[in-house]
Amino acid sequence: MLLLQASEGDEEAFARLFRIYRDKLYAFTYTISRSKEIAEDVVQDVFLKIWQQRGRLNTIDNFNAFVFRMS
């Protein structure tokens, strides 16, 4: 439901997706990079790209896999 709402431009739905995934994605990228700055940048870049291409969110079957693959 959040993906559909975000794909339609719902900023609150997108913010909820961000809040759900930000810490997990940060931990994942920090483990790989060992850099707080890089991990923060990756999280920000991933969600910026997702927002820019939000019209395609409703076609994603597994958002968890999608977001981690992007990072």
C-alpha cells in the first residue's frame, strides 16, 4: 500500500518508507564501507533516486530486495 501511495506522489507514504528502511540500509552500507559518511550518502542517494522514479514503485514486487540491491 505504501508503494502505491508513494508512486502517486504521497510524500507521507514515502517518508514512512524512508523511516522503515533507513536504519537497516544504513547498517548494511556501513558494514560494507566502514564509513558513516559513505553510509549516510548511500541511503540519501538511494531514496533520492527512488523518489525521482516514484512512478515505477507500484511495479516492484519485493521492495526490500529492490532497496538493498540499489545500495
